[in-house]
Amino acid sequence: MATREMFTWEFRVVWHDGEVRWVVVTGEYPFDTVGRPARMLGIVREITARRHAEEELRRSREQLRALTARLQSAREEEARRIARELHDGLGQMLTGLKMDLRWLERDLEAEGPTAGGNSLLERIVAASGLADDMVRMVQRISADMRPDLLDQLGLAMALRHESRQFEERTGMSCRLFLPRRSSISPPGRPWCAIASARKR
């Protein structure tokens, strides 16, 4: 009444049988010639079905958010498991192969030059180099799937490492802007890092 503007109220009504319904009232006060409210004009509409639909939609969105979070967590856990198996399992086997090849290489070198020995030694050296490449590939794939820095040093250090690798891969200089520790959002609230890149 003080502002002389239209108003909207939304509230519950409990029926005599205990059923709860929702209504919305939209109205205004026409004023007389001396500025007093003459009467109230308005419309009352029942919106129970709409409120139930809104509540169901809110619940569905919460369930979807929870499901998405669980799915992301499961993906990260699976990536961590595969990366660990690659690094610990395949990586160790390749390291063992590399050691065996190195042992054969030293054994052949100790015997001195023999007919066909040089050719065999060259093949072993080549196989040893291939094993080195495979070890590096396994380490790279494992790191790409789940960077150890993320678990050991946290998000900020992992982002710095990724920005340096980005520079090396692309030849573009990269500047990373991270919030100060004191300005990071409270627990449970997201914060973001911004990176800009340009050609060197």
C-alpha cells in the first residue's frame, strides 16, 4: 500500500481435511481522490500442481548432480587404478626386460668380437633402446591419465606443471593466474584458474 504497486503473495492453505494446497495472489489497491486505498482488487490462483512439479524438478536436479559427482569420482578412481597398473605392472616388467637386455649386452661385450656376435649385440642394443622408449611411453600415458602431482602436491602445482608442458608442446608462452591461498573460496565452493597463451 505504501508503494502503491501491484503485489504478489504465494502461500500455503491447509484445507479442513488436512490437505495442503498452494495459492498465489496478485493484486493492487486503487486509491481514491484524496489518496486513501479504496479497495483491493486481486486474483487468487491455485498453483499446487506447479509447486509439486517444481519440487520434483528440484529433487531430480539434486539427484542428477549427485549422480554426476559419483560418476566423475568413479572415472577418476578408474583412471587412477589403470595408471597405477600401467606404472607398477607394465612399467616394472619393462624395467626387468631392460635389465635382462643390459645383462646380455654386457655378457656379449665381455666375450669380445665373434662371428655374428656384433650383429647380435646390435640387436640387443636396439631392443634395449626400444624398451627405454616403451618405459617412457608407459610413464607418459600413466601421467596423462592421472598426474601424480595432483595427488601429491595439489591442484595449483599440477596446473603449473601442465602449463609448462603446454609451452613445450606448442611453443606458446603461457601465463597462469591462480588465486592466493587466502582468497580461495570456502570449502565446498569452486574456484578457478585462468590461463592465457600466445605465440612466442
